[in-house]
Amino acid sequence: MLSNSVLSTRMTPRHHTLRERAMACLTPQWLERWRTAPGGHIRKDAWQDLASQGLTGASLPAEHGGQGLGLLGALVLGEALAQVGDGGLALGMHVQNEIACDWLVSSGDAALRDRYLPGLVAGTLVACQCDTDPSADEPTTARTEGDEVVVHGRKKFVVNGANADLCFVSVRLDGEPAIVLVDKNTPGVRVREVYDKFGTRAIDSALVEFDRTRVPASQVVSRRGLSQLMRWNRVMSRMRFLIAADAFFTHRTLLAHIVGHSTARELGGRPLASWPVNEHALARARADQELMEAGLTECFLRLTEGGSTVPEIAELKWFCVERTTELAGLATDLEGGAGYMWDSVALRAHAQVRGFRMSGGSQTTMLTVANHSMACRAELDAPALAAAPGRRRG
């Protein structure tokens, strides 16, 4: 994707240097060296190694200690992360680089930014975003008491939750939505469970509890109103865009693998790929890949040059993840019995894309965002259509 005519012209020598460093470092061998155990998540000190290789803060502005390579730098890094064979590392990096750093940079609190941002870039601090409540009946709440905020609740499926030092927690603060920064060393914060996941195992996901945890009111990094909504939409749109790109990179690798496999393997005296049912399915997968690339390019331009992004990127994330899931199912079948063994390329890809389906919002959430947008647009367009000359009135 990064070689297409739109994005390639935006690649600077510094982007190419980042790509070379990342491709050289981020290999399956690197990942195995830093896992807590075979098939486990990475150790906390792996983040310092990533920083020493120049792979953190790629998109962060240079004036805040980053590399100043913008969203394109994050895409360059995402392409390299895809080659490790486990999508978890990409999800963890997105949370660290694109969510946590953005909350600090956009908070407007220089003291808070200067206290924590250098550690995130250096890899000495790890961050998580705590969003998912156990249920709608068990929201994570916070209340103001003098110059402190008291946070109470639990968050599930928190990426980086076990390794994290800093928790950016979505709460209802005095009845209004807010993001509160909680240092995990604060009394009342506990990791209750580290989940045993199907895929994206390179990064931990945890259940984190906040039991009447008190933090300074200055650590409310975002709260209520239009500003909160705009910042939330910006952060989540970038995250969803990068997950869509992760799915695209997985799709591209898997398609190349299964085309090679089904061309080399014969059934009934001819290659599997030449049977009409398989030929049509693979042709559709090629078309899906081209559509993904076109959608990613368009949404990249929306994010970097202006324009509506929230519903379009929700639709893009849904499409890329859904089509990659379909290809993983097809590839598993085409591999035959081998496709149901754990060392199968297709089955491992299927496991990774299951993690993409829930990260950044579920596939159902993506469709809900898109549907709400369509309904709003229809409502806004209705008066203009009703007043259009020649419109029939019944």
C-alpha cells in the first residue's frame, strides 16, 4: 500500500529510514525473544528495546519528543509490525503511540505532558486505554472531591493492561463523560485477570479494577462538551484507521500465501486455484484488496487534509476486517486438513483478525456508527430535498 501513487509521493527520506529500521527489527525472532513464555505476551522491558531501535513516537510531533512523521509514519510502522505474525504487537503500539501520547499532547496541561510523555517515548512507561465496562449496568464512575477525583469501577479487555504504568480511563465524571489518567501504582488499582486469548497474544489484555482510586483533579485529561467529543473522535478514528490497515496487511500476506498454495496443489489433475468456485473466490479477494487500498488512501487523505472521518473510517474498519475474516476462512478450507492445525498460516491469520474485530470498537459498533451517520445525513438533507424545484408534494 505504501508504494501506491498517492502515499509513495509523501514518503520522505526519514520515512524510508524508519521503514528500513522497523523491517530489520520487527521479525518473528524478535517477538519470540521478548515474550514472557512461548505464545505469551511481550515483557515490559521490550518497550525500551523498541524505543532504542527508534520505533516509538513515530507520529508524535518533534516538539514533543517524537519523530514528527505523522500518520504516514504510523502506517510505515504498521506495515513492519505485520511481519512479526501476531497482530497484538500492532494493537499495543497503536495504544501507546496514537492514543496515550495524543491524550497528553492535546490535554493542554504542560506539567502533565512533561511528566509522562518522555517516558512513553522512551519505553520506560507503558500506557493502556480503559474503555469497556462489564455491562451497561456497571459503568465506571468518578466524582470530584475537593482537588481530587475518585474513580470506581472495572474495565475489561484492556490492551496493555497488565504491563501498563498509566491508565487512561473512560468514566462518567459527575455524570459527564471524561478521560482520567490514573497511575497504576495508585492505591486501589489492581489487575484482576490477564486473559488467555485466541489471537493477538503478543500483547496482554487484562481486567483492571479501580476501587475508589483517588487521583489529582489535574489528571482529568478530557471532559464533557464538544471538545471532549471532538478529541475522542480524533483519537478513535486514528486507531480504527490503523486497525483497518493492519487487516489490509494481513489480507495481503494471506492472499499471496493461499494463491501460491492453491496454484501448487492439484486436485483431480489440475490446480485447486483453477477450479471455478475457487477461481471466483480468489478473484473476489483480489478485488477486496484493491478496494481496501483505495479506502485506506481516501481515509488517509481525510485524516491528514480535512473532511468527515468518523463514519467513513468506521465503515472502512468494518470492511477491511470483515473481508480479511472471510479470506481467512476460505484459506483455511483451501489448506485442507492442514488448515485446522495450529501451525497453519491461514488459521493463525484467522486468530489475529478475531482480535482486530473487537479492537477499536466491535464490528457491530462500526455498523451502528455508519447507520447513525446515514440517518443524520438523511435528516439534514430532507429540508433541502423538500424545497427542491419540481419536487412532487403528496
